[in-house]
Amino acid sequence: MKMKQPFEQVVADHGLTVLRVCRAVLGPHPDADDAWSETFLAALRAYPELPDGANVEAWLVTIAHRKAIDATRARQRQAFPVGETPERASTIGTPGSGDLDLWAAVKALPDKQRQAVAYRYLGGLTYQQIAGILGGTADAARRAAADGVKKLRIHYYSAGTLSEGANR
């Protein structure tokens, strides 16, 4: 029987993946850092009950997805002051943190496509796992991710950032 690893090791092993997923869903914003923290607080409470053979990374990405949705809902209900300079978000763990055009292109994707791309390519989840998070089938998750990547490629081809044969 395989013993669970200490929770500190879980954070060390999967912390960056969870942060990337939070930032892919919420953008490079302090809310993503808060969702990361909330993910691991919730995971810490539930970790003793997690079955020994469970896929810890998929479990954490599922929690992160729910925390990111909570943050999105809270952001929509929250008033914010005007006239002050907003706090600058950390870029640690942000894929392509210097490429704000990429973040804008990812943010412009429809929700399911953005989430499917993030969970597949940043979270490393299977399409079956993505379907479990987003609802629907593995084929629908695969289609959403493919459509999202296609839109990103079209965006970059039109911007002249990629050549036609790159990254296929």
C-alpha cells in the first residue's frame, strides 16, 4: 500500500501548475494569487480524506478551477475605486509573463475554450479530466481546446508573431 506524501511536498510538486491554471483563468491579477492560496487551503483540509491512488494534480486543478470561478463571481460583485493606480501583479509563474498580447488573446477566447486550453496545456490534464471539470464529454473538451488553440494561432499569424509553419 502506497503512503501519501506529506502535504508540503504536494505544494512543492504542484504549486506552479496550480498557479498557472489560476492565472490562465483569471489573468495575471492578484485574484489569481488569492485563488492559488484558497486552492491549497481547501486542499489541506480535504487531503486526509483523499484516496491513496488519487491523481493529486487533477484533484488540485479541479479545486483551482472552482476557486477561480468563485473569484470571478466575487470580482463581478465587487466595486473598485477609481483614480488610484492598481497594484501590479507578480509575474512569477506566469507563462510568457512578458507577452501581454498573449494574455489578451487568451482572455478574448470564449470561457470553455480558454479553460480547456489552460487545463490541457498548462495543467497537463487529459480531455476526460477536463470534461469532468467543465461538464460534457472528452470529445467536447478536445474540440474546445483545439478551437482555442486555432484562434490563438490565427491571432498570432495575423499579428506576424508566428510564421505559417511554426509550432505545428
